[in-house]
Amino acid sequence: MNLPDANLFPFGSSPEFVGALKYHLAHPEVTLAEHRAQVRKSIVARAMGSYRLYIDTNHWTHLRDAHLNRARDPRYVDLYDLLKKLVDDSKIVVPFSDQLFEETCHQADSATRRATAEVADRLTRGVAIVRWERRNIEEVLQWVRALLSGGIAVPVEESWASLYDAFGLHELELSRSDEAFAQAFMKAVEDLAERIGCCGIMEFGTYKSGAAENWANLADELTGHKSTTWRDQGHFSEVFEEEALSYLDKVLVNLDSDVVSELKRLPHGHSLDGPLVVANVKRAFLACEQLSLQPKAIPGLRIIAGGHARIRTEGDRKFKRGDTADLFHAAAALPYCDAFVTDRSLCHMLTTQPSDLATLYGCAVFSSPEEVADHLARLFA
């Protein structure tokens, strides 16, 4: 079988891939979307059936050094050994996020970049949190559905994907005009996707984001803004609302028609179009805040806007260049994972008032390797 596009994939024209492709060419009645949904069920079950531990980039780096047998801190050797055992026993998953993947890709040294990806393949069990762009919209839509039905506003089960789905070649366009072949080809890729892993995606993937390039400018902008705005701790709620509305403006841009249709279901939204739909979402959010409705809803908004508001109202505290990245890690961890390992400063912010987000989302937050190791040892004793 001639596979002109197969060289794009780590498994190339392997017998397993050719067999899967032949099978899917013979069964065109199953759409690519239906097949992806079926494959994704096993990822969701793996994530939801395990203790979910999110580790930020700094701690991943220490684990990578332990993996390379050059750890400067022996505590990470013990933690890495424990994590590997719990992963092998299917007790935990240590999911990757787009933030982690992007920061790994930006490592200048190819050997350490590869080693970080190897640790990811060792600990994630193939589980990733869906990309930030997709998560944002789903969180807003889940909030709308919850307001109308009284359901749960945090889309935990909808937020898991394979590493391939989250960061890989998912949107690849094949250089063929035969739609049936393209559909079968991508279904075969889905079948073998878990073989790619984080290492394969870095080598063969087309992942692009560029968000990291804006963090330094954003930190400088926010620090300058702070000097002319709120300083009093008592104004946290007002600053949070300001940050939340700005967040919604950034998220609710270039929406497709299906998303707009769902947003129109909010009260007073059925006859609105364009910017008025976004304005109505913002009014509904403020009304919910005043009535304390759905306090966990839109977690990305609450964590990122809450973190920004906390920094803006903490006296002489300035935005650091890593603050925005840290908050993106928190937004991936707190609503969807059982525990989060981060630095001491962010740990303090997330576990104290007025932004005790760890308690809100029921996520344990640790700042040292021995703390999380002791916690896991007690949990799985």
C-alpha cells in the first residue's frame, strides 16, 4: 500500500499501522469524530480512576535530573522512585498540560529536553489535560449549562485527552484529495497514538502556541497597571471582577456558531448577536457573583483572574515574569487534579485568603518533594 504521508509519523508504514488503515478503509461508516470519542473514553477512564498529581515545571526539572542520575537534591530521587512505583501500580497519573509541554519545548538543550519528555512518558500514563483554548470555552459552556439545568459547573470528565490529542498532530492536513483515505488514515493514527508519547510528539509534532513569548510583556504591563490602581487589600473583590471581565473578553473571541448558540441560551440572550452576546455573558457572570451562584464555575477565570487580583492588591508585590505561567499551571491543576506541586510563593497564594482556591476546588497543594512524598506514602500505605 502506498502511504505517501506515513513518513510524518513515528510508526511510519509499520505492519500494525497498515493493518489499522486497511480496517478503517473497509469501515467508513464510523466517522473520525466517533472513533476519536471511543478512543478518548479509555483516557478519561484512566484519569478519573486514578489519583491525579499535577507537578509544575520546576519540579519536573528536578525529576528529570533524577532520571538522568544527576540529581542535585536527593529528595527528588526518592520522589521519582515513589512516583514510578505508584504509576506502575496504576494508582496515580501525573498528567501533562499544554503549559508543561510548551515550557519543555522551549528548553534550549536537546538532551535535557528529550529527558524531560522521557519522564513525561514514564509518569503520565498517556494522560494530558486538554489544551487551554479548548478548556476555556468548555468551562464557560459548562457554566451556562449548569445555570440552566442546576448541574455541575466544572467539566472534570471532559478535560482529559491523550498526549497526542492534546499536543500532537491532531490537526494535520494530509496531502491527498481522497477524503475517505484521509479519514481512515487519521483513525489509524488514533489507534496507534499512544505509541507516539511525548518524545515522539516533540520529534514529529506540529505543536505551536507562542504564549510564552508574551509572558514577560504581560508581567511588565500588569506591574505598571498596578501602580496606578488598587493597593488596598479590602478592594480584592472589585479588582477580581475587573480581571474576570477582562478574562472573558480574551476568551470569548472568534467563537464558532455552535458556541454562540449556547451562549444565547442565557437569560436575555436569545436575540443578541456579536459583541452583545459577550456583554450578556459578562452581565450574567457578575449577577452570579453577587448571588454566590456556582462559586466553582469557570475555574480558569477564577484562578487566573484571582491570582492577578491577589498580586495587584498585595502592597509592594510586583508581577514577576513567571507569575502568569505559574497561574496557568494552577488553572490546569486545581479544578482537575487531587494534588498540585508548585513553589512556595504560589502555594501560599492558593491556600490563604482572600484567594484560597485550593480549598474551593478540594486540591492539596505542596511546595516540597518530601511533603508530597509523605502525603502519597500515607495515602497508599
